[in-house]
Amino acid sequence: MIDWGRIDELADELGADDFAEVAELFLAEMDAEMAALPQAEGDARAMRDRLHSIKGSALNLGFARLAQLCAEGEARAEAGDGAPVDFPAVQAALDASKRLFAAGPAAVTATAAPAQMRR
């Protein structure tokens, strides 16, 4: 669900203080775009643009599952589908990613089942 390597890379590039600020900005941007996403339903171009924006922020923060859902929806919108995403699924992916991000990789590892940890 989260690409921790991407998060580490961004944090190394920016430094801890700047990373925290950038992460906060990306999260706020994603929240704003998610709030506006349902308004784009029926307008393939607007939907594509919103999904593209959310996808970009998600990729920057390593929110892999959210980025994947948005990329799939973006492709469908590009093909002319004005309702290419399951809004609750995209919101759930964002919410889950934000929880995991806030908890950090150690919390994810500590709660993972032994089989998941061996992967």
C-alpha cells in the first residue's frame, strides 16, 4: 500500500523539517482534490485532471495503492468514461495510506503477520 523506499528517498532529499512540510502540503492537496472528485463525475476531462493530480501527490508520498487506483481511473477517464472510479474505494485507499504513513514503517512491521514479514 505504501512505498516506504519512496518516502525515505524524499525525506533524504529534503531533510526532516522540509519533508514534514512537503508531506503536509501533499496531504492537504490530496484531501482537497478528493473533496472535489465527486463534482467531476460525468465530465471525463475534469475527472481525468482530478485523478491525475491525486495520483501525482500519491506517487510523491509513496502512496502506491492510491496512485494505482487513480492511474486506472485516469486511463478510463481518458477513454471517455465520466465515472471511472469507485469513490469510496479511492477514499478508503487514501484514508488507509494516511493511517499507515502516520504510524510509520515500524508500526506496519510490528503488526504484520509472520508470513507477510517474510516477503
